[in-house]
Amino acid sequence: MKCFNCNSELEKEKTWTVQLETAEGPHRVKLCEPCGKQFTDMRKWVAKNSDQDMNEMFRRIYDKASDMVTLQTQAGFIVTLADYMYKSGLVADQEINMVAFLTEVMIECEYV
């Protein structure tokens, strides 16, 4: 079995499982230990910064996108960001929305 994020081989005892709620329904994905730790660190970062204005956070992330995301995946990144900015005006929990956005970016984008 391979890591959903980086496609490396998974070691059975060092596998992380993340459940994603998508439009098609729930999906469980398996992550290798480094990707799982990145996910945990990302959730901690969002929780630590959840008292900030989420629109400003989206804007700061957008401004840094060209330095973080490869040119080939920037268009998808921007569409995903716009979608989650829109959802930000509708959701009850901004922290969960931001974690969902960053999770999708971790899975779909390639980094510089």
C-alpha cells in the first residue's frame, strides 16, 4: 500500500489514517509517518491561529502560493482556495473549514 499524499510505500506500524468528508461521501486515506506528522502539525498551526480573521489567512496563503506550490498545480490551488473562501462565509466552524482546505491542498498540490 502507498501513501495517499507522497505515494511512498507504507510501513504497517507507521501508517496514519485520515478520514475526509467529500461531496462523494467519506473517504479514508492512508498516510506515511512524515505526511501524517505534517497533517498533525498543520492542524496544530490552524488551532493556534484560529483567533485570526480567516479571510486574511486565506489572503496570506494566496500571496505565498507562488513560492510554495509548483506552477503546474497553482491553478488548482487557486480554485480550491476560492471554493473554501466561499464556504468560509457559510460554515459554523472556521477552524474545521481551514483544516479541510489545507488538507485538500496537501493532497492535490506539488510543492516547490
